Amino acid sequence: MAPDFPERPLIAVKFHRCRFVRFKVGACWTVQQALDEHGIEYENVIEPTYPRGKRQDVIEHTGQHYLPAIEFEDGAWYREESKAMAETIRAGRLMEKASAPIP
Ligand SMILES: N[C@@H](CCC(=O)N[C@@H](CS)C(=O)NCC(=O)O)C(=O)O
């Protein structure tokens, strides 16, 4: 169940997304909407459109090239299908994804 108050991140969040910030469609918009609704502040990181191989940071940390992806200050990254990401955010569970894996 979603909490009654917006989720306030304890650590900073970077939102790696496509460049179509103004278009209210697509996977990045789906997740952005959930972040905004939930009052989560984030820094937009616009990833290159083509070639996809240029998204080196995304590929390195998520193992694939699709967007969006969320990077936490502690070094953890979170990427799932956008609908699942939006559900996680709306459930108030985003910060559970923030614990960086033990190297
Ligand atoms: N089914 C995926 C689609 C993700 C997706 O297509 N994201 C777009 C950005 S909104 C993207 O990465 N486009 C560039 C590409 O296809 O390489 C999801 O919902 O997360």
C-alpha cells in the first residue's frame, strides 16, 4: 500500500532518460510521472539517442541499453520495465533499490 506522504529520498537520485523530456509519452514519461507524483526530486541525465552503444554508463550498470534507469548516490542502479518501475515508486519502495551490491 502506498504511504500517505511523498517519499523523501535519503540519498540523491539521477534519472537517466531519453531526450524527449517534453513529450508526455513513452517509458521515460511513465516513470517521470511516478517520480513527480511521489514528490521525489531527481537530476535529469539525458542519454544520447543514437548510437545506443554511446549509453556506456547505462549499459555498464544495467546490462542493457533501454531507458529510463535510476542511479542512486550510493552507486546502485535500478532498471526494470517502466511500468514496474512506476509501480515500485508509487508503492513507496524506490529507496529499497538503492543499496549498492557488494563488489
Ligand atoms: N518496454 C520498455 C521500453 C523502454 C524504451 O523503449 N525506452 C526508450 C526511452 S523512453 C528508449 O530507451 N529508447 C531508445 C532505444 O530504444 O534505444 C519499458 O517500458 O521500459
